[in-house]
Amino acid sequence: MTEFAAAAPAHAPVVEETSTGLNTRKVLMWTFLGSECMFFGSLIGTYLVYRGRYLPGQLIPKDVFEIPYTSVSAFALLMSSLAMVLALAAIQRGDIKRLKIWLLVTAALGLIFLGGQVYEFTSFGAQGLNPNVSTFGTSFFVLTGFHGAHVSMGVIWLLSLFMLAARGQLNQARSLDVEIAGLYWHFVDIVWIIIFTVVYLIPV
Amino acid sequence: MSAQAMVHPGEKPHPQSREYVILAIILSAVTGIEVAAWYWEAIRALMIGGVVIDLLPPVLIVLSAFKFALVVMFYMHLKFDHRLFSGFFLFGLGAAGFIIVVFIALFHFLRAPFPVT
């Protein structure tokens, strides 16, 4: 953030000292998220191609998916997005105490989601579905596994922000740090919105 | 600094906590409708104009697209931020949609018979 931006009065237009007039970190994050769309697009496309391909006797989606259980996980991730924006709103008004609370809530909901995924993968493995048994299994585990890896990175990021806030190194003037982490976290959420529908709810 | 995020030229102030909570309630309700639709067997074989139609996939796609749009517009602030950010994201999203359509078309028309021995 430039000094000019930090000293700007309420609602006054802020012009960053960059060629676009926009904050370069935010531009970078949106460019990254655009590339992530293509990454997950290719994984979702691959899953859609392969999800109906299995040999007779192999496990199929409806044999292993537990919709009530996955719905709870999806709800936890959706609510984590609310906690994330509440954390952002807190730091923007200088309320560091609530910022820390909402960052922890967001990370906790992310961990609940990850715990659900670990349970689900373990359960599928016990039933005989793993990345090696069929192209459905491969594409399913690669897609949801990469999403889980993104959630894990997001949780580490959130806990890092919490540590900074706890040490007094994250204040109102650095709200962009939380906003950028929030963009990443919401992206992980919208990817799951698509995966939950395409992978779990729409029947093969 | 105000309670709002910094506002750049071409941007509007972001929503506040109350709006975020209302949005979360809407998102939760839509998720509930999605799961309820999944459990509603009749939607998979609705008789419309003498033709049996499975309405589950289109209903689920519309609902998830609605949720996706709400999160992107309000939680990610694309509705309020500079249009350049929307451009970056929508370009990637359009490319992703193109990739998915090409994959499906490619494997639908050119796929080998399955199972392959």
C-alpha cells in the first residue's frame, strides 16, 4: 500500500502509484485465480469424461458417495466464507480482536472440511475405491485431492495471518493482506460449489 | 481510515457484516434446496407434455451457478471492485468452460469403445 493510499480519507478515491492505478498485489491475485479456473476446469472436464467409465463389478459413484455427510462438509466450507468476510470487515474497522476470532473460525471450518475429506477418502479406500482401480477413481481422487490441497494451503495462510495479528503485526492499514487471503479462500469455496454439484449430486 | 475498504476510482464501497450474514442465509437455503432436490425422486422423471424428463441436472446446475455468482459478486466483491478484476477472472472462467466443453466433445465423438481390452 502506498503512503498516499494509507492516508486517504473515508470514501475518497484512492489511486495507487502503479501503471493501472490499482494495487498490483490484488491484480496478481485475480490473475492467479483466473489461471486457477483453467486448472480446475481441466480437472473437472477430465472427471466428467471418465466418471462413467468403469468395468463391470467395479465401484461406481452411487455405491460410495454419502450425500448427507458430504452436504455437511459443503455447508462448513460455505460458512467459512462468511467467517472470512466477517474477518475482513473486522480488520477494515480496526477491530483486531474480532479479526482474530473470525480468522480462527474460518480456519476451524476449513479443518472440519479437511477432516471430512480424510474420513471420506479412508472410507472409499476401505470399500475398494482408490486412484488405481478405475479411471473414475483416478479422476475423482485427483480432482478432490487437489481441491483439498488448496484448502490446506488456505488454512496455513489463515493461521499465519492469525499469528501475525496475535503478535500485533496485522493492523487496519494492512487490511489488504486479509482481503487477498479472503479472495483465495472464497475461490476454494466456489470450486467446491461446482464439485459438490457436478461430482456428488448430478447422477452418472 | 474508515470502516470501508479503500475505494479506488471505478469502485464502490464493499458491503458490511449485515449484508454478508443475509447472503450466508441465502446460500445455506439454496444448498438445502439442492440436497432436497437430490432426495426428491419425482424430479428425475417428471412428465412434461407427455415426455419424461430428468430435471435434476439442470435444476442443480442453475442453483450452483446462482451460489457461485453470489459468492463471486458479494464475498469476493467483484460487483463493487474495478472491472479489470472481473476481466481477469471471467477470462479464466470462460477458458475453463471452453476446456470442459472441448473435453466432453472430444471424448464423446472420438472416444474408443469401452471397456478397452
